[in-house]
Amino acid sequence: MRKWIWLTGLLIVLLSQAVFAAGKAVILDINGPIGPATQDYIQRGIAYAEQEHAAIIILQMDTPGGLDSSMRGINEAIITSSVPVITYVYPSGARAASAGVFILYASHLAVMASGTNIGAASPVSILGSDKSAEPKNVSTEDKKILNDATAYIRSLAQLRGRNADWAALAVQQAASIPASEALRLKVIDEIADDYAQLLQKVDGRTVIVHSISEQLRTKNLQLETVAPDWRYQFLSFITNPNIAYILMLIAAYGLFFELSNPGLILPGVVGVIALLLVLYAFQLMPINYAGLLLLIIGISCMLFEVYVSSFGVIGLGGVVAFIIGSVMLFDIHDANYQVTWSLILTTSVVSITFFLMILGLALKSHKKKIVTGQEGLVGSEGIVLSVMNKQIVVRVLGEIWEAQSTLPLNPGDKIRVIRVQGLVLFVEPLRE
């Protein structure tokens, strides 16, 4: 009996060790500007870690910042995660700036590698382009954004027991500090130069997950990196403001050429696909609706040019509205998410040149002599076929017409059309 008890106990120990050894840490990589694609990647990564019953999630971070909306979406996923999240600013030389500071503060534990820095979390350029400007000159809108960001990061600091005063300075004065100073000021919890050291230093620490204290056991965890997949790459591509801007132009010109030349098919298909991609990207990005309205008006005017002969005037007006709308379109204060001026200038020149060509061709065709319809008959030459009483029959441009003339005509005489009234041509003899 004792033998069976001993074997059962040994089996339980071996099973518990196997389960413990099977524990893993899921690594998610935040490298570069934070946007909708990053938010989607982190949210899916946290969901995967919860499904796999991972012991911890490590957000390896090196970011200059990004979109406020995406940062808040990531923080919400971190705060509601059932798996403890550790933000790790790594490797040496990496930084957690702007939106990255907020994510680090929202995490259950914050760790930095030596040679990294954190800070510069101002949501907008408070002093504008004039660095000597006084804070009192800051616009009301910027003050609202600044105060909201300050209150938000203070709430995150209180949630995780970190230095709230320095966090406020990072937002209000763009303060930035190295890893050693961050540890001294209790902005972060540890400094670790590699993953082995990280797992050793956070082992045994207590974190609060869903209001419940949880002690971490991390020494023997297996590391599993969940790399950004094709979905991340796709979202990163279409939510790049420059790419979205180009897609808008492709959509506009594709639909323009399809409507002006029905049956080409390819421009219409490309235009519709580009339009759908743009609408999907707009759903994920902060949009200025005034800019979007100007953009729609601009595209509508360019397409309207197909149906109304305005000699390019409506089209040029549409180009101007499109340019202004493009500049205003993205309601984003981060420099990493702005349409470059070189792209706007290039596409503007191309668009204006295109409609100037249309205007030139329209004016040129307007000056040409009309060669079709009744107006096209005036000035045409023909020959008299028969004259019976006052009824004159002539052939003009290969067609038989009834004609009238104030001067006598004979069969075989050459004539010139001087006027058209209904189906009757008024002609005169052609003198040689």
C-alpha cells in the first residue's frame, strides 16, 4: 500500500513539473509607429496568449509613438487581459516615446534594457513651430488634448503604482529619461539586458490582474514569439496616409476613365477596388470630416466633368477641392501619420496638368468647324440633280436633299449650301 502511495505521489510531482515546464511567455513585437495595424496585432496576440494559457505576455517595444486611438485600444486590451503583460523596452538603443509611454504605464510590469530611454509623451506640439512661444499662447483645442492626456496617464500611473508626477511631466513638457533614471524614479520596475535576466528578475513579483493578486513564476518559461503576420502587413500598408492618399487618386481616376469610356472594364475594376480599400482604411483611422467632405466634392466634380461640358472648369474646381481635402483629411497630430507634402505637390501637379489638357482639347475642338449635323452642312458643296418647276433636288455629302435657291439653277450645276431650315437646303450656284 505504501508503495502505491509513493508511486502516486511521484507521478503527481512529475506531472506538476511537466505542466510547469510547459509554461510559456508570449512575445509580441512593437517596432515602429503605433497605428491600427499595431492595435489589431496586439489585441489578437493577447487573445492568443489567453487561449494558450500563457504565464505572461511580453511586449517588446521600440517606438517613436503613434495614434492616440490605437494606443488607447492597446491599453484597453492590456488592462482587461487575464494574462499579466510586461512591457520590455529592448534592445539597447530602443525607446518608448509618446504613445509608447502610455502603453508602458498601462502594463502590469515595466522593464527597460540598459541604453534605452522613455519619455516625450506630449500628444501635440504644445509650442507649435515657435519654440519660444509661451504656454498661454497654446490654443484651446491643444489645451483640451493636453489636459486629457495628462489625466489619462495619471490614472494609469495610479492603477499600476508608478510615478504619476513624472508621467505628467512627460506629457506636459515632453520630459525624457534613460533607463537608470526611470528605475530610480519608479517609472519602471526593473532593468534587464536580455530575456534570461528579465525572466529571472520578475520571478516572484506580485501583480494585480482583474483586482486579484497574482505571483509570477517566470524562471523556466519557454519564450514564444508571435511575429506580425500578413494581416498586420496589409493593415500597415493601407493605413499609411501616403498609401491611402494614392489609393484615393487611383479610385478617382479609375472611375473617371471608366465613366468617360464605358466598356474599358479595367479602370472601373481597379477604381472600385481602390475605393473599397480606402473606405476600409478610413474606418480604422481618425478622419477630419470637413476634409472628407471636400474630398468627396472634389471627386464628384471630377466625375461630373464626364457628363457636363464645362471645358475642364468643373474638373479643375474638383482638383482644388481634392487637394484641400487631402491636406485636412487625416485628423492626426503625430508626424509619423501625415501625408508628405512632396506627395501632395506631385499628385496635385499631375491632376492639374490632366485637367488643363482636357480644357485645352475642349477649347481646340470648340474652335473647329462643325462637320456633323445640320450645322455641318453649311458651306458644303454639292450638285444639282434635277429641276422641276420650283422643286430642286441636290446631292450634298452623298445624300439627296430638297433645295431652294434665289438664283436659277440647271441640272449638273455645282452649288454651295448657305443655310439649312428643317429638311430643306438653301443653296447658291458655285461660281468657278
